[in-house]
Amino acid sequence: MTIESHRGFGVVLDPVQFAAELASLKQRPKYDGRALSVSLPDAVVRLFESPLVPKGQSMAISAGAALPVAVVTVQAGGTQLTCLVPLATGEARDWLIESVERQRRMFIAVNVAERRQLVLVQSDAPVRDVSSRAWTALRDHLRGYVLGGDPAAEGLDMVDVLRLVEESTESFVPGFEVSQRWIFVCVPYQQEEHAYQAPVGAGKGAVALH
């Protein structure tokens, strides 16, 4: 089965930016934290809004040596929304650690152009046991992580993750095959040097955490 894929860019929102986005909602929920922000067509968003459509999720961290990348996927029926977050900045790493340990969920603020509305999609806990050896080791590694200063190697790592995601047929909703996938590379504002746009290359593995 051929999976219809779409690519785009998104943003890692800091707490102030996320609060500003939420202020546009009628009910104005308040979350003191960070989120990802993307844009999707109305028809796709309605799948994630519907209580009748089965949902699933996954989170993994890429195994690239030069640049770790968080791969966050939420799925509604046969439709996946996947956000690739290069963990090249303190802001991106803070988003991941905060989402896992404090929020215990991941927020995706979805802009719906047709409705001129914002829809908040959220996952369940991305890591079940935040005291596990696997998570604490990864968290400590990320907190001490320093970029190697090799933009070419970092770009290739990003490309490898993108190809791995696009070639995957894994579904996170039992009984549903993946029919379409929306992939976004999400970086903090003013972090243009890590807005990767390289062509797809060879794939590498990823470390699943959920």
C-alpha cells in the first residue's frame, strides 16, 4: 500500500508563545509550558478531533551521532501526524524534557487555515516510567549535549531520520493501515540554521521510548 506523504515546517513554541496561541481559543485553556505548532487542512484535523476515530501515538529518539532528533507521532485512524524535532538547541531539549517529565503529555497546536482556528492535539504520556534507566540516561545525555560543529553531519542525520519516517509503514492504531502521513520539521523561532531542507538520503535506526 502506498502512503501519501506531505512535508512541512513547524515551530517549537516557548511558554510565552504557546500562551499567546491559546489566547485565540474561545475556552482559553491555560498550560504553563511548551508545545509544537504546525498547520493542517481542516479535513485532517477533524479526524483528530473526532471521538469516533481510534487514536494512537509513538515517540522515539534518533540514533544519529551528530544530531539527536525527537520523532513524535500521533495517529487518527490511518492518518499520521509526525513531528521531527532536532534537539540541537536548549529550547528544543527543554521542550522534550518538560513534556515527558512535567506535562506528561505532548501538545501540538494545529492551525486550521480554512476555519481560521487553532486546534489543540495532545498525546498521552510519551514515556510511561520517567524514573526508568533508559529515560534518565537519555535526559542526562541531552542536558550535557553539545553540537559537534559539523553542519554537514548534522544535516545528514536529519535526512536519515526523514527517510526512516517516510519509509515506515508501522501503524500505531490496531486494525488500521497508514494511508497518509503529514511530516513536519519543528525548530524554535530564530533557529534558521537548523531548518534542514536537504534531500532524502540513507536511513538509520531510532530508539523507541514508548
